[in-house]
Amino acid sequence: MRPILPYISLLALVLTIDCIGQHTPLTSQYLFNGLAINPAYAGSRDVLSATLTHRQQWVGFEGAPVTQTIAVHAPVKRSKVGLGLMVFNDRIGVSNETGVLANYAYRIKMPNRAKLALGLGAGLSLYRAKWSQVATVDSNDPSFAGDTRGAARPNFSAGLLYQTKIWYVGASVPFLLAHRYDVVNRFYRLSDERIDLEPMLTGGYVIKLNDEFKLKPTSLLRYRLASGLQGDLSTNLIYRDKVWLGASVRTSDAIIGMVEVLPTPQWRIGYAYDAGFSRINPYHKGSHELLVQYEFGYRIRVRDPRYF
């Protein structure tokens, strides 16, 4: 039985996600992919910012999650509004979900150059699954009788973000609507189940060590009824605002190493490697995540570097 345990675990994960509802794609570099977890992040960089990420989870594990995201956001000139748009593609096993999320943030100036942002998001995702490719013991199981070719589900998000030059704190609920998948009719319907709610809390602080080095501890806490509390506890050592070396621990899951390089004030290139220590660790070779970010308006960036 031991060789098939990871496949059973993955199948259970896929069925849980597909039959109950939506989930937030996992990211190790959450600090610079903020729209994935909080709509209030829109416009927070104070420039037009575009970020592309690619995550290959559990390399060597057949059917493991693969996620790509493209996020663009910016403040609206001469207003208190920030706007953002994120497109994502998330593949797990025989299932694939593609979605578009639009974000709106109202940004309020606070004392000492701080800002409080209140964010709302709305989006639509399209779900597909090739159930006919799953090998089952019961060939007549109605759950796998046909493929899902395009089940749509809308959703909404909400969040807030308080940000200064050296610290920030944010809270969000990425998905406010719960859905349940009807395996017979092949579509999603709204549900009163609260298992999909995944409230998140983030925070971070920049400590200046000397003229060349800074230390930036951050954290991300998420909670789901199905899996309980999970946290990412991270720290980055920043050299001359151009090289970031980081380490992180994701509770009950992985130890993460990260490096980010800013070759110019506009470009950020990042890589993260997750070394897992969960029960399926013997069956994969870790997870890889790439991030590329480009920001317009470099004069603003040079005068006032953004650490969050």
C-alpha cells in the first residue's frame, strides 16, 4: 500500500477542492504577489507594477499542482483609488482552473506618511477536469462518468492593508462565496458551507542594520476549517536594496530558501525553493517558484524604495 499513498492523498486533495469550492493558490513569494491574497494591495507600490509568477509544486510527483499568475496594478492618478487585475491558471491532477480577478482599493492617507487601504475584488473562474482519465475501482462511479468541460463560478474578496515605509499589516478573505460542485449535472452551485472561507493575516517590518544591510521579517497566517491554521514565518537580509536573501518556514509543510535580485530599480527577479517535510516528502523533489516583476516610474522607486 505504501507506494500508492501519495496518489491517494493527491486524489483526496483534488476531490476536496473540486467538490467543495475554491482555494487560494499557494505562493512562497507572497510579499510581491500581494493581489493573490489581498485586493487592498492594489496600487500599494505607488507605480504601475506587473508581476509574473510560475510555481511547480512537488517536482516528480505526478499530477502535482502547477500555477501561473499575472498581476498588474497601479494607483489612479490624482485620486485615492488603486486598481488591479490578476489572471491565474491552476492545474492539479486532472483538473484545471483559469480565472480573472479585478481589484479595487480605496487608499486613505494617515499620519506619518502611512496609508490605510480598503479593498474589494470580484472575479470569475472557469473549471475543467478530465475525470475519464482517472483509474477507478468502480467503472460505474457517477463521479467519474464524464469530463467537466467548463464549469464557471464567480467570487468576491475583501481586505485591508495598513502600510508605512518600514512596516505593514494586512487582513483579507480571498474568497467570500462558497460553492459546491454537482457531480451529476457538472456545474457549481452556491453553498452555505463555511469551509471555503480562508481568512489571512500578514505583517512585516524592516530593521536597518547599517548603511548597507537591512533585515525584513514577515509572516503570513491562513486558516481553513478543513486544515486548520498554517503560517509562513520568513526573514530576508537585504543588501544595498539590490539583493535579498531569505528563509522561511511553512508550518507542517516546508522549509523555504529565497533569493531576489534587482538589477535595475524597475526589475525584480526572484526564485524560491521549498524543501518539504510533510508525509509525502519521500515522493517528490521539492517545489520551485519563479517571479519576475517590472515597475514603471522608476524615479519614484529610487526616491522611496518599497520593501512591501
